[in-house]
Amino acid sequence: MRELERRTHETILQGATQRGDMKTLLVGVGGMTNGGKSTLSKSLHQQIPNSCIIAQDSYFKDDSVVPEDDNGFKQYDMLGALDMDTMMSDIDSWQKDPERFMRQRDLNPELTTATDTDVFVLIVEGFLIFNYRPLNELFDRRYFMEIPYDVCKRRRSVRVYKPPDPSGYFDGYVWPMYLKNRQEMDITVSDIVILDGLKPKEELLAAVCHDVCEEIERLREKD
């Protein structure tokens, strides 16, 4: 029995060491509402092996606890409306063992056993990912999608939200909050690539994918 326990313990330690040696890359894809960040993230995921996506929009708190401003608009576009603790916990789980993380969530069922040359890539997308310092500090690559006011407003107007946007919500809350959050990001965040969301999707994907793949190759050759 003691020999079995010893072997089991050694196996656990060996597995922990292997996970510790796994090469990982965290890519942040941020941007304004309807700027194209989700589309880019999904396309990037399809191009990058051993990758998965964590979307910030999945961590909104219940509508009942999101406060209203003086105009009666729900204040969704602020960090307080998001459960960032849970989001960070999920990211931490991926960092500890990305292969297990993906298998548990069936995010990449075709994934095979990792090798020493594999690089696992986590794509984190969201509108305030760079405004939350503990998260921003984790990124190896940062991209921010932007589009003009009129395009953003038009795209937002044809999108269905639950609950739906009240009248005047875009000009009275969404756009002013974007400008506020953007100013904060510009002041506090460096090493970020600004992407023109009006460019063809294929062109944007090719540029970002090339950049990420170069970093993957660099990590593979390291050590």
C-alpha cells in the first residue's frame, strides 16, 4: 500500500511539473461595443491550435444588482457590473492547467495530449479587459478594435439586447462611458495595438494571426 501511495504521489508531482512547464500565451482582444472584437476572437480561435476563448460578457452580474444612473440608465459599462472575481478565477484555472481547462469545458474536443512544443493560447475578449489592472497585467498581446461613432451607433441600433436598450441609451450612456473608459485605458495601458474595425475582417484576422503565430513560434523555440 505504501509503495502504491509513493508511486501515486510521484505521478501527481510529475503531472504538476509538466503543467508548470506548459508554454502559455494570453491574448487580449478589447474594443468598443459592436466593434468586431467577438468576431475577431472567434476567427482567431479557429486559426490557432490549442486555443480557447473567455468572453467578458459572460460575467455580467444579474440585472437586479446593476445600479442606475441619474437618468435611469442601467450602468452596465463599468467594472462594477461584472463579476471580475469569477472571471479571474476561470483564467487562473486555465493558467494552472490549460489542457484540463479545455477538456472540462469541452472547448476543444479534438485536442490531443500536449507535447513539449505545444503552446496553449487563451483569447480573452471584452470591452473592459484592459481597464481591470489585475487582468491587463496578464496579457502577452493586446489588441483594441475601434470604429467611428456613427458606425457604432448604427450597429448597436440593429442588435437585440436582453433587456433591450431604452430610448436615448446610446447617446446618454453607452458612448459617454466608452469615451471615459477609453481615456482611462489610453492613460494606463501600454503595448496595445489599435485596430481599425472598418477594415476587412480577413485583413484584420491575417494581421493579428501572424503576430500571434510569431509569438507562438518564439515560445516554442525558447529553452
